[in-house]
Amino acid sequence: MEKQETEYHNSIDIYKPMNTHVFGRGENMEQSLGTVLPLYSSIPFIFMLLSIALGPVLFPKFWHHHFPKVSFFWSAVAAVPLLIAYRGEALYELLHIIIADYIPFIVLLWALYTVGGGILIKSSLKGTPWVNAGFLLVGAALASWMGTTGAAMLLIRPFLRVNKHRKNRAFMVIFFIFLVANVGGALTPLGDPPLFLGFLHGVPFFWTLRLIQPMLVVSLLLLIIYVALDFYYLAKEQKGNKGSKRSNLKSVSAARDSRKAMEILGAYNFLFLAGIVASILLSGTLHLGEIVILGVHRHGQDLLQIFLLLLMGVLSLVFTPKKLRKENEFTWAPIAEVAYLFFGIFITMAPVLAILKAGTAGALAFVTAAVQEPIHYFWITGTLSSFLDNAPTYLTFFSTALGQYYPGAAEATAVNSLLAEHPIYLLAISAGAVFFGAMTYIGNAPNFMVRSIAEEAGVSMPSFFGYIVKYSVIYLLPTFVIVTLIFFI
């Protein structure tokens, strides 16, 4: 089955996606729904975010025991009025976001979480600033080739273990989220879902290597900040503990002198990890026809991908001894939390995405109409990606750029022309979608999982707003301003 070519109905029309497991909904039904939905239909999404932000702070016991109910409550508040008012169109949209978006999303995370939890990395290293910077650097390098989630799940537990002796660890986890769970995924379509969508829509696989310069700038600045903070907190810890100077010198010596610094158990899980990566690539290259599930059209290769992901996870569970997972401090709590909360996020987010994708015909027309220059694409794509699913946000503004320069052109022709004549626009969209995922806990799926794993390990992590105010605004926003001045003006 060849890629379909679609026409632009206006300058911000959304393509009917081909072979995409993330943004495969819409067609005319979704576009018409997005044009009639009022802006206040986004209120349940706002309250869902506020619940995630304030619930653990204001009502910790209630939240710990009842957060799934809170998620389902806001889902119902969003879905029921839509179904009453728009009936078939709303039912289609909700089914589509569950079947085409949520299920593939959570299956992929489950597979990566399960396989990553079967790899036990033992290390005699101690968490000095340079050792920790090495972890972040390696994780960021791996993220583009095994996905941000894969790299994060592989390294977060050993990263926490080598820093078990440290008192101040929250900032370490935050910068791990910045670099490994987000920025490091910028170089290939395997790194982050938005880039994979671009690949499905005709962007060459290695084109995203052009992001290496902005990625290196962001990574270098964040690493410099991280090392400075780590030295500051280490000195503070040494000053606050009697005899700590001596013990820390021993720790540094151990970190430098160890000849068997690392041991990997359960290494066969790397085969299952390779199987996960292969299944993602297959979904973008095979064409296996269509299957209709509850009225939602899905491509055969997408269903094959889900099957292969489940198979890799099950094989990991079968072949990895329970003793190894226990030693790796593996539990199901983090992935369960993500599954429950992101169900609510996906359902309540549906009206917002529908309105956004309706472009100038929707209630958020002022947003898409304001996007003209690369700097606009970088910041608006990024800002929305901080709170919405960055994959459809990427595709929305990718289509906006194509419509801005090549209205009425076939998709393949428009994409090739944009890459040849105005590549800076896609660079800005791609960088915004990937980098800004680090701005909030919900900006990218591994952020939440890393936070949950860290809290299980005893790290006192900042709240939703604490993360933004104490870290994102202070360290990320100035970095993105520098990137803007260098690349997108």
C-alpha cells in the first residue's frame, strides 16, 4: 500500500497520516469536531494537570491511594459532555485516541520498562561530579538510538545507586530527565516520537542529524551547569558531615582507581531491546494493509508492532530471574502510575488537540495564526509540547509550515521542497518538540517514570510546579534563549 497523497484544504490543514501509530486519527470527522469545539472544552485537561501538580502536595495520602480514581473522574468529566453534545464524532475521536494513541503509547513504555528493568548494572563507582556527568553524557548519546525511554530506563537505577551515599540527589534526577529523557533523543527518528512521525511523512531517516549542533549546545550548557551544581552540593555535604572529607576522598579514589567499575547482569535483555527498536522501524517501512477496530482504521504494521513489543516484554519476564529484578529494585508501581495518569491526560487532552489541529477554523486560531518565523515555530511548538503530546504538536506545525510555503501541493512534493528550500523551519519545529519535553513532568513519558523510580529509591523529588519553577525556568529557559539566538533568528 503506497503512501497516500493529500491536499491542503487551507494553510494549516493536517495531513491524513500514513503508517503512524501516534497521530493516526482525524480525517474529515476530526477536523469538523475541532472546528466546533469551544475553548472551555479544555477545562478538564487543565484540572487534570492541576490534580497532578497539587494532589501529591496538598493531599498526599488521598492522592497515593486514589490517583487512578482522580484520573478516571476527569476523563469522565471530559468525555461525557462530548458524547452527549457530539455523539458519533466524539465517540470516534475518543475511541481513536485510545486505540491509535494511548494503547500503542503505553505498550511501548511497558515493553521498555520491563526490558530495562531486567538489565542490572552493578558499579563500584561513587557518584562524584565527573562520574555523574559521564552517566548523563552516555545516556544522552544512547537516547537517539534506543529512544529516550529506553536509555532512561536502562540507566536511572544504576545512576541512583552510585549516588546512594549522596544527600542531595533531586537535582541529579532533574538533569537526568533534561539530558537523557529528552534532549539526547534529538538525532534520529528512534530517539523521540515526533521525529519518528516526521520519518513516516517523508523526512529522511538521517536528516535529523542536522539537529546535532543545537543539541550539542543545549547538552554542553546543561552539563556545565550540572557539574557546577554537583561540586557545590558535594562541598556542602562535606562541610556538613564530620570526617566527611576523608570518606569522600576515599570515594573519589575508588571512582578513579576501580578496574572493574561496571558489571552487567541480564545482558541478554539487550536482544529484546534491539527487538523493540526493530519493531519501531518495521512499523515505518512495512505496508500490511488496514484493519478496522471499532470503526477506527489501523494499519497492519501498527498491530504487528504492538504484538512484537508485547512479545519482547514477555520474553524478558520469562528469561530474567525474579532475583535479578528484585536486586535491581524493579517494581510495577512506576509504570502503573504512568498508565493511570496518562489515560486521564490523553482523554482530557483530546479536545485541546482537536481544536489545535483545526487551525484557523478552531478556537485556538490565534495560536496557529501567530506562527510565521522559525523563532515562532521553535517556541510555540515547544511551549505546547511541554504540556500536550509532543508528537501531534510536531505534526500540526509541520503541516502549518508546509501549508505556509506550498499550499495545494502533494505531501511528498511539499516535504521535499521544504527540506531543500526552508530546512530551518523543520529544524525549529523538531528542536522545539524534543527539547521542551523536559520543561514539565508530563512533557515526555519517561520524565514521569524517572521521577517515580527516583521516589521509590528515596529521593525527595520536587512537585509538578516545583520542577518548573526551581529547575525548568531557571536552567532550561535561558538555555533555549541562547539556542534561539544562535540558530533560529
